[in-house]
Amino acid sequence: MRVTTRLCERFGVDHPILNAPMGGGDAPGALAAAVSEGGGLGMIGGTTVGGVDWLRAEIAVARERTDRPFGVGVITHLPGADELTRAALDEGARVIAHSFGDPTPYVDAAHAAGALVLCQVRSVDEARRAADAGVDVVTAQGTEAGGHTGTTATLPLLPAVVDAVAPLPVLAAGGIADGRGIAAALLLGADGVWLGTAFLATPEAAIAPGYKERVLASGTDDTVLTEVFDLAAGIPWPDGVAGRSIRNRFTDRWHGDEEALRAWAVEHRDELRAEHEDPETIPLYAGPAAQFVTRSEPAADVVRRLAAEAAEVLETRPRRLLRDVAPDEGGDPACWAHAVDEDGRLG
Ligand SMILES: Cc1cc2nc3c(=O)[nH]c(=O)nc-3n(C[C@H](O)[C@H](O)[C@H](O)COP(=O)(O)O)c2cc1C
């Protein structure tokens, strides 16, 4: 038994599972290729300090490793988005994802090149604007997401976005890293899932070893939605967007003391930029779904395992929750017998 949705055909994949196009080099060509080889849609996080050269090189790596489709994601409000998008299309990427900015200027060129356009959103309004812009798929990103995100939870946001942009397909992002989460997202109306945290501990994710260890050790209570790393780096984000990171010494020191951080960061920006490894200083972007990331597993195996888990949940759980009810039957008398006392009051 396999879960399929209309996006499997649209993307040309076996499983409706994408890795998030995590920027900063975290989702390189090797990760995208591995996810695609596992039967999902691999995504390269296109926005890095390496710019277009880095992206072209990573697309080449992905091509060497897989013949299957993969895509590229761009952080649309940051400088360089135009060049990155053009390079991704030149290199033949079949899927381009935009986040944190208006996708309108990019839709026609992508469609002319035969590519699909995805847009990640954090509100119903943003979802409607993306649909009006002509994108092909909307990703509804809940506040549980690792990395930059908004404040509305996936559970209400996802079905609200599904309703708002119907019949466009919607991907669910934020808080999903096991088959139960995927099954739940599909039941809420999603046609697929877009997962970041679930892939962070894979050998193909290009993050520091100490960061991977923290992801493996973290659970549902260990993250914070904070602006401290953006203030420290001096990188602007749209209103209402902050970064969800595993707490470390840096967030413990500065979260809640942002005014002082602004002044401190001016002096220390260069040394912070130079720090790539220390898990107590760098952003450990990840979400509470880290609870379900308990071992380092190749990304292709993660895709296959999650797809199998989701199929198992969808095959067994709904069936256990339903039973036939006769038309004149108001409820299960055996069940009521436990719940009411002799006078018929609820116990
Ligand atoms: C390390 C990391 C980096 C991320 N970078 C980006 C990015 O560059 N662009 C983007 O649209 N989303 C980015 N995100 C957010 C993801 O797209 C996605 O919404 C999120 O990972 C989904 O939630 P999850 O982490 O619970 O799976 C990032 C997430 C993580 C964990």
C-alpha cells in the first residue's frame, strides 16, 4: 500500500514528501538528490553566501547523483533572488519555490521554462495572494516549523489555506517528522508535506556536527521563536517572521534582551559571522518535530520510512476509529453505561 496524491504525478515522484529548501547551505545538491532517490522531491536551498556559483555547482552535484526530478528554493525578499531564480531555470530545475516574498515577478518566466512554482506562506491572506499570483502549489507553514516562520500553528493554518486556495494543491510544513504527522496533514487536506527538521540529522544535510547532535538530543520543549540571530546578523525579515531555533547559550542570553543585543551586535558582528561550528553560538534552526528525529539516517531512507509509516497509519487508524452505526442508533449503550450514574447523570 502506498500513499499517492495528485502532486505525485505533477512532480513525477513516488511519495508526496519534499525536503524543505533550507538556505545557508544546509540543503545542498547531495540532500536534494538523496530525497529524490528515496522517491520524494528533493529541494536545494538556493539562498547562500555562495550565490549563483554555489547554486550551479550544487545543481550539478544533484544531477550527477540522480536522474529524478528535484527543485530549488529561494528566499525571495533577500538580495540575489532574481539571479538565483534565473540560474535555477537555466540549469533546468523543474520546480522553483519562493518564500518570504512576493512570487508574482517569477511566475511567468518559470512557466515559460516549463517549471512549477511553489510558494511558502504563513497566513491565509498570503496564501490568497500567492494563488492570485498564479503559483501552482502553496506550502502552508505553521509556527512549529524550524527556521524562519510565522506565528499561526499548522493545525488551524493548513485547512484554512486548503479552503482559501482550493483547488490549488497545498503542502503542509511545520511540526511534521513522522508518519502520523504526514497522515494527519493529508487528512487535513494537504496533498503533500515539506519537511525540514526531519532531514537535519541525515548525513546529506550540510550542518555542523554539533548542530546535528543537538537536533538528535532535542524534543518538543527545546525550541524558541526568536529574532536574536537576525538582529545579530543584521538581516531583515518580513514583519511577523522570526527564526525557530533550538535554545542555546546565545538565545538564553539575548532572547528578551533584544535592545541590548542590537548595540552589542554592532561591535561583534564580524566574529559572529566567522563562527560556523559552536552550537552554543550559532542558530540551531529546528522545530519541535526534532522529538521524532532520534538517529542519523540517510535521507533516502527517511523518505521511504516516513512514506511507509504514513501508509500504515492511514490504512489502520481511521478504520479503528469508525464503526457502522444503525440509522436509529444514537450511541453505544455499552459506552454510556460506564459514563452515567443510576440517575442518568454524566459521571
Ligand atoms: C535549518 C533550516 C533552514 C531553513 N531555511 C529555509 C529557507 O532558506 N527557506 C525557506 O523557505 N524555509 C526555510 N526553512 C523552513 C522550512 O522551509 C520549513 O518550513 C520547515 O523546516 C518546516 O518545519 P519542520 O522543520 O518542522 O519540518 C528552514 C528550516 C530549517 C530547519
